[in-house]
Amino acid sequence: MLTGKTALIVNEMQLGVIDPAYSNFRDLANQVQERGIVPKIAHLADAFRRAGLPVFHTPVIHRPDMQDLKANSLINALSLKKRSMAEGSVEVGYVDALQPVEGDFEVVRTSGLIAMCATQLDAILRRMDISTIVLTGVSTNVAMAGNSIVASELGYHVVIAEDCIAGSDPDTHQTIVNNQLRMVARIVSSDDVLTALSQGSAA
């Protein structure tokens, strides 16, 4: 299941994305809570660290002046309108259980919609000889879909821990997992990933 050296990607687990008190996307924030993905991702991250494998946090943090952000999508338009997810704001902070620890990687996206395109993530993964990525975080309908397609196109093996992702609503999540993500990624549970790590198949 985990082919070659493997990295964990933790995408946008930030207050302004998944905390109902700050998020522009309340339905998504509610789904994160209902699905209970935060503790599951935290458990996976701890397991990767114990195995000596890299954990990547891929937050969105816009420039304070928003100069490189274009209103060419609903997400970007909302960010511009509300001046949200700007550097220095409370919104860009991580939820407590998923704060990066020493040794983790943080690859910031200032614009665009997915980490595999709009950051140095691909270059760093290649320099580290990573061949498989395990995707976690949000959202099923944007980041998981986009990152899995691009990563697959770039030659990575993509694994998605289905119980560690969430979308805007349960039906959308299930439809995308069943009809899109499974075409470009291996869909597993976090327990499946933990088992593979315990067997030493990801180093």
C-alpha cells in the first residue's frame, strides 16, 4: 500500500478553514467536527514521526495586501472580500491538536488552490526521494481532488486516508471519493496506514 519512502500531507487544518468560529465555510467546518478527523490525523502524524517519516503541513496564508490573490474562484473571491486567511491573522493558526512540531515541514501557499501546484512541495518531496504521499485534511471537493490528480500526474503514488478528510457535506464527500478520488488514489482508512507503518513498508 505504501510504496517506497512515504510522506504525510496535512492540508489546511487551520482555524480559518475548519473552526466554525472563524471559517468562511461553516458546512465544511461542521463536517470536520462531525467526522472527527482532527484526532485521527494527529494520531497518524505521531505515527509518521515515530517511524522517522516526514510530516508536511500545507497551510494557506495570504499576503496581508492580498496582491497575488485573484478572484477567479469562489474561494479566492470570498478571501478577498473578507480579507481572510491573511498573514498575521488568528485565522491562519493551526488547530491545537495539529500544531507542527520540531522536524515537521511547513510549506505555505500564498495563492492558488492546491499545494502541489502553488508551492515548492513537489520539489521538496523529490529532493527527499518521496515516492508515496498520504493525503489528509480538507477539503474533499477541492484540495483532495486537486492534489491527488496533480500528484498522480507527477508520478507519485497517492494514498488518501478517507476517515482523515472532510468535504462540504456527506453526499458530496462520498460522491467524490467513490467516483473521482478512487480513480487516481488508493482509498484506505487511517488504521490501514498505521498497520502499513507498523510493518515498516513506508521507509
